[in-house]
Amino acid sequence: MRLPQQTILSATNGKDSIAGKVESRPQRTEAIENSMAIFPESFKAFQYQTGIDRICDAYRASADTMRKALGEASQAYAQYMDDGVDDREYDEDGILIASTEHSLAQAEMDAILAVSVVREAFVTSAFHYWERSARTWTGLHGRYDGFKKLRDECAKRYSISPQLDNLNLLNNLLKHNSHRIDQTLLDARPDYFAALFPSANNTPPQKLRLRLHNEHVEEAFDIVRASGPTSSS
């Protein structure tokens, strides 16, 4: 009895699906690279640029939410201070145990930190998106195929933003450096760093710390956009 072609294809697809579960990572990587090779550059550009646009849209939505929360926390603290109410409570040893002022101040600080965390997370996401894309374009997936090698190989195919090296340093700082400082990056991009609080009354200047603004995150997206296939490449 001859089986219908559709039945044969279904059975074949089922076997392929089972085999795919035990397929090795190098084979999957090679298959992806081979499939990417048949795509025209215009499609690669569309795919790449659309991906970074989606990351950018997600950041803007998150940033708007965080800024709104910060605004509400700051307003609540300012309103309480304007009212002049003092409801601080102390225990028998004179230790502060409750204070609306301190609670509102802490809520404002938490909101400030949340904004910073969102900015740093999306800078890292943007760089990793470029890195993953670059490995697909170049086929460099080895343990020692680091940033410089990826950058140089990509430069043979596409234009690369002159700020990509600094974005790599910033990404490394966000991931690995608990002291939140990198002298090379500080020299190249001092605008990434600032004192946590302004110095006053002729006190010694505070140690600089990483302090990203919204403009820095938007710039990171632009750097990634300019470091791969574009509609004009």
C-alpha cells in the first residue's frame, strides 16, 4: 500500500524532530550559519536593525515606568517635608525605630537605583545583541574569539562605530568590575562618571562612580545600529 506523500512527510518530520533533540551544538551552529548564508544582505540588515529597534522600544517603555515611579516618590517626599510633620518614634534607648521622613527618603532612593539598574541592563543587552550577531556573521564561536577579533572580522564586512570599543569597555565594567571604575574608559568617556553626591563646604572631592544617563543608553543603541549591516551597506 502506498502511503500519501503528506503522511510520509509527517513521519519524516517526526524523525527529524527526534534527531534534532540529540543534535550536537556545533551541528546546530553550522546549520544556522548555512541558512544565514543564503539570505541577501538586505534581509540581514532588516533583521539586525529590527532587533536593536525592539530592544530600544523595550528600554523606553521600562524607562518611562521607572521615571514615573521616581517622580511619584520624589513628590511624596517633598510634600511630606513641606508639611513639616515630625512623626519620628524612638525606643527607650533613644534609637530611631520609625519615621515617615526616612521611609519616603528610602523610597525615593530605591526609585533612583531602579532607574540606574534599568539603564545599565539595557546597555549590556545592546552590546550582547551585537556580539551574538557578530558571531553569526563571522562564524567565530571559539573560546578565544574575543571582542577584538570579532570587531576586526566584522569590519571586513560592515562599517563599525568608532565608539564600539568604548561600549565594550562599558559592558565589561558593568559585568565584572565591582569598583565601578575603569581608567581607560574614564579617560575616553569621562561623561560616564560622576560623584555620587556633590561636594560641599570645601570637602575633598568624592570618588567618581559610573553614572549613566538616558542619553548614554540611547547612544549605545546608535553604536550597535552603526556596527553591522544597514540598508545602505
